[in-house]
Amino acid sequence: MHYLDVMGLLAYFILLGYIGYRSVKKVNSSADFAVAGNKITWPILFATLAASFLGGGASMGRAGQAFDHGYAFMFAASAFPIATVLTGIFIAPKLKRYIGAHTVGDIMEQQFGRYARLITGIFSLIFCIGILGAQALAVGTVFNAIIGIDITTGILIGMGVVLLYSTIGGMWAVIQTDVVQFLMLAIFMPITLMIGINEVGGAEQLIARLPDSHFSIMGDYGPGMFLSLFIAFLLGETLVPPYTQRALAAPDSRNAKIGYTISGVFGFLFYFVSSTIGLIALILYPDISPDLAMPELIRTALPLGITGLVLASLLAVVMSTADSYLNSASVIFVKDIYQGFINPDVGEKNKLWIERLVNLLIGIGAVVFALYATSIIDALLISYSLWAPTILIPFVLGVLLDLKCSKSAIGAIIAGALVTIVWKWGPWDLSGMTGLSALVAGVSANLLTFTVIYHTFKNSRPATLITKNS
């Protein structure tokens, strides 16, 4: 890299460190660390939420899959922005009725009791670490492709910066850096696309040089595989802890609804941009690894002085998701597990310091996960199977319909988890035998179990409810 590009990259890291330093003054309580004092209006909510879910999977992962399968993967993955828009319209506003809630577990306890909170906390924590690991792997991939350092070193450098500002500044730092990262994303990803199209000779040449299958809705996927992918993205990351946390950080239902819905609409545009970048890379660099499609285009096609800024924007995309999951994981552990079941009387000051310590430890755990993950998308799909078949269905039914049968929620979570584990890691190829993915099988078992138990025990009530100040 030219020294001008290195200077642009260093300036970005210095800015993140400065934001973290300034944010320390605003973090005086656990509520500040977790939901930024519930002061996030819809324009900021839109920016931070969009920056959070458009991470390594939505950028490099989408580009890599388009490199292999064309726009078919984009069509399948568009299920996520669809789910985000629907969530913004119907669910996000209802989350604000849970006064004092910081986590999914807070809400699950109000609907289904304290043991539902504990189980939710455990699965949420594992899920967040898995997604965080995928983002850490993406950070290492960017450094490796563009600067040439090995992936392990890239992971350590990128995640070290994330750990620094998210640990000291909490949600205040995460949201402020997300806004910066969103602005960089909105500017430099389209610039990369336009330069790439020019490199292949224009849009007409791009279309002419690609196989027709790369423009079909299902590409080389069979109907079953396409449907499985669509459902995985429809359910796998819907209302996951960091996104729920964003809605809870809004001051009221109106801001939660508008911010959440607009971020989903923006997702459609970004998916098209990142997928098209993957197709451009296929023409220019047909022999590279798919996960390197976007970094390779940035490294070789962009003019001097722009490369460092675009690299920073690509890192921004990944790091904005990493910091969100990191912050959410630490808040989950402290509120849903530590305060809920280990030390209920923990003081506010001690709770804040524990959140910071856990933030650091979880980040280290995610780095270890990243070192063993085979690809960004594989890491995401494995993590998705830990959320949708367990927590999502009871959570959505509880919020939308105000259902409060604790037995149905706990039974559904356990059933969904067991079926998913057997389907995915058991001795039989159940996916091949039935045509159903582990996620679809787990979600089906979860919904069926919840329905049967609810209609059997629907008059039962949660053992305890959280209070306004919990």
C-alpha cells in the first residue's frame, strides 16, 4: 500500500480511539453502557442499526457468494431486509412498552418467567460470540487481502481496536462509531462499485461477460436449497440481541419504528451493491477465493489515495457489527445471568465495571472462534442455527400476542435446540433424507412445541416479573 493509503487507514483508527475516549465521560451507569440512556432518535437509530447488520456477511460474504452463484444468493438473502422492515412496522414499537428493559432476556422474563430469562441469556450469549467471531474473521480477511499481513495478525489488530473503544465507551461509543462507519459505508461502497463497473467496460459489458445463470433468481440452487437459505436469512438474525437493544435504546415507539424500518429498506440497496461488486470481481479476478472478491477489487482497481479510505470503510462495515455484538454479549451476561442468578444485589458501579471486564473477555473468546472458522458465511449460518430455532418464536409470540405461559416458552426453546443439534451434528444425514435444513427443522419443532404446550398450560403464569428498576 502507498503511504497515503496507510495514513488514511491510521486516521480512521485514531478517530475510533478518540470517540472511545470521549465516550467515557458519558458512561456513568449500566444503562448508559447498555442502551445509551434511551436517547437514540430515529436518524441515529437508522444509521447505527444499518451499520450493525451490514457487516462482514453482508459485504464480503454477499460479494463472495455472488462471485460463486450470481444474484441468486442476493435474492435469498433479501429475506433479512424483508424481515427487518416487518419488524420495524409491527414489533419494534411494541418493545418500548417494556420499561427499563435492556436485553431480550428482560422481555422474556416479563412474558415467561425468570428461567426463560436464564435460558435466553445463555443462547443469546453463545449466538453473539458466534456472530462476533464471523466479523473478526472478516477483519482478518480484509487485512490479509489488502495489506498482506496474515489473517491471524489482522484479526488481532482489528479486534484490538474494537475492544478498546467498546470496552471503555459502551453503547455510547458503539453508536457514535457506527454513525461514522455508516457514513463511510454510504460514500465509499458505491464509489467502489462505480470504479469496478468502469474497469470491466461499463454495465453492458458486465452483463455480457457474465453467464446467464448469474442473473436468475435461483441460479444453480435447487428449490429446496434456495428456500432453506431464504428462511435462514428471514429468521436467523431477526430481533437478535444487538438489534433488539437498538430498539430499546430509542426514546419512544415512533423513533423505534421509523429507524428500524428505514434500515431494512436501506439493506436492499446495500445487498445489490455488494453482490454486484462480487460479479465484477468474478470478471476481473476469476481465480481468487470468493471471500476475497471485495478486498481484491479495492486493492487493485482503486486509484492511489482512495484505497486506504475504502479499506477503512470496508473495515468500518465489519467493525460496526463486531462492536454491536460485543457490547450486547457483555450486557446479556451481566443482566441476564450474573445479576439475574449469581449476584442480584450487585451495585450499579460494580455492574458497570463487570460489563467492561466481560466485554474484554468475550472479545478474546470471539477471536479464538474466528481462528477456527472456515468461512465468513459458514460462521454466520452456524450461528443463525443457535437463534431462530430457540429464542425467536417465543420472543415474537410473547411481544406480539402478549402470551405468558412459561412452560410453553421453555419447552419450545429446548425442543428447538435439541432438534437442531440432532439435525446438524447427529449421525444421520437428516437434511438429505428430508430436504429440510437444521434451522427449518428446529424452528418447526419450536413452533409446534410452543403451540401444543401453550394450549395445554395457557393459564400458567411466570414465577416472577422484572420491575421497572431492574
